[in-house]
Amino acid sequence: MAAPVLLVIAHGSRDPRHAATVHALVRRVRSLRPGLRVETAFLDFNVPSVPGALESLAAQGVRDVVALPLLLTRAFHAKADIPAVLAQAPPRLRVRQAEVLGPSPLLTAALERRLYEAGLTPADKSSTGVVLASAGSTDPEAIAVIAAIAREWRHTGWCAVRPAFASASLPRTEDAVRELRALGCPRVAVAPYVLAPGFLPDRIARGAAGADVLADVLGPAPEVARLLLERYEAARVPVRAVVGV
């Protein structure tokens, strides 16, 4: 039996860098699992749309799909938009929605990779305060997750870690940078907790003007590609409860 097709669902953007980064990530996933069919769809702005991709797969005779939201938190898109559009899939398709990517130790590893690529070294951790800069959300669950990631990441040796948001929530990136300066961190770095460039990541970059280091977006980091495959496998083979005797 053929493995389910992995359909990666990205948000989409008018900024062409967004789609280019998503496609680069998908290419890396394909390189890690050459026998797996991996397709891409977008909720808005870019093509193919999710309904269009599902119709195309069904027309090609595909019967089993794992739809993976390319999202870092379980906010509105994961809870409402994507389930609604998947519910309208052709009836001959079996579609399972995978979990969003975050939180995960692999994402933390990808964040650190980007910081080191921007010029930091592991020896700099104890003297560097980090702003974990997210796009932001009105969903309290998503905001709580970002705050929890920041608290846990702090325990890995950084001088301090503070969450920040480009929209919907406070503090902003520039406020978190000032807070870390006031705490006395000798060095301040901004780590964008976003997957691809676009309007909000650009706002994060502007807010990082007072920092010493600005990391790149997560993009096609190897850890992110591995995480996509982990989420795919978990959705493809759900864990069944073991009934005691």
C-alpha cells in the first residue's frame, strides 16, 4: 500500500520570499525521504490553494493524505481555517490533519542554529540575552506556548530569554530588546520564531535594530524538515491506547 501523500499547508503571502522559502523547506523534506510524495498548498495569496491541491490529488487517484499545517502554534488557522477547508475535500480522499510544528526541541535547535549562523557561538550563551520573536496571535493558548518556550529555553544557558510579538500581543521586539539591556545582558540577540520571510518578520527585523545580533527565519533548517517528517509519521500511524489486562 502506498504511503499517504504529505500535503504541507502554508499560510501564503504577497511577499514572494514566503513561497520561495516554503518550497525550499519542502525540497529538503523530499531529500530526507526520497520515496515520499510531498506536495505544497497555501491558504491564501499563493497557488495551489488547498482545495485545488486536494482536487488534483483526488483526480490523480490518490486516496490517502496527511495534511500538515506549516504553523508553529495552535492558533486560529490550525483550529478553524484548516479543518474547515479539509472538511470540503473530495469524499474519495481520506485526509488526516497532522499536529502543528511547535513546540518541539527540534525548533529550539533550529533557533540556536540560526543564532550561531548569525555570529554567536555556544560560548556566548551565558552572556547573551535572547528575544524569542514570534508573529503574535490573539489566541491565549498560542501566546502561552511562546512564553513557555522562552522559559524553558532560558534554562539551557542563555543569560535571559524574553518572548516578543510582531502583532496582536505585547511586548514588541524592541521592548524586549530594551528589557534585556536593562537586565544587564552584555549582548542581545533576536531569534525570529517564524518560518518564512514576510510582513511580520520584517517588522521583527525593524524591532531588532537595537540588538547586537539578528538571526534569520527558521526556513528550510534541517531540524524543521525533520520535524515535518515526525509530525507526518505521528499522523500517519496514530498511537493506539494499550488496554491493560
